[in-house]
Amino acid sequence: MAAYAVAHLTDVSMGPDVVAYLEGIDGTLRPYGGRFLIHGGRVERLEGRWSGDLIVIEFPSLALARQWYASPAYQAILPLRLRHAKGLAFLVDGVPADHRATDVLAPAAG
């Protein structure tokens, strides 16, 4: 099942480090099947407050997303972003194509 790396970044200071991070990240994604779904696009706010940039990267599985984040290639460029942006980042499982909202009401398996 697909999984996603999600980041909500604020206070990004564009400069040489961030440019180097952006130039390097695509190469870190390829070996793990990662691809950008959202990368800081225009937000049309419907409810609540919003600021910053949203980034969503899809991976074929949570295991591959974890491997990407922990990979030496990504860890080598990550400090370039961390020094120049605030925010949060996390991994999250996707849902199957036939998922319905009420599926979350079912008791957890296990």
C-alpha cells in the first residue's frame, strides 16, 4: 500500500543551501520509488489558518519511505533544509482504493 512523506514547512530562507537540497532530492527518491505529488503549490484555504508550504511525496510502501528518509543520500542533504526552514515532517500510510470514511470505525485488527 502506498505511503507518504509529508512536510509542512514554514519560514523557508531560500539560499544556496536550499537550492542544493532541491537539486539533490530527486536523485534520493528514485531508488525508493518516491515521487512528488504536492510541492508547495498554491493553497486555496477553505477553513482555518494556513501558512507555509506543503510537500507530499508518494512511495510504494511505508518501508520504502522509511528507507529513503534513513538513506545516506538523503541524510547527506537533509541538514541543508533543516538549517533554513522550520516545520514538521512525517510518514503516513495511505489507504486502499476502496477505502470508505466509515472504515475507521471498525475495531483495530490485532
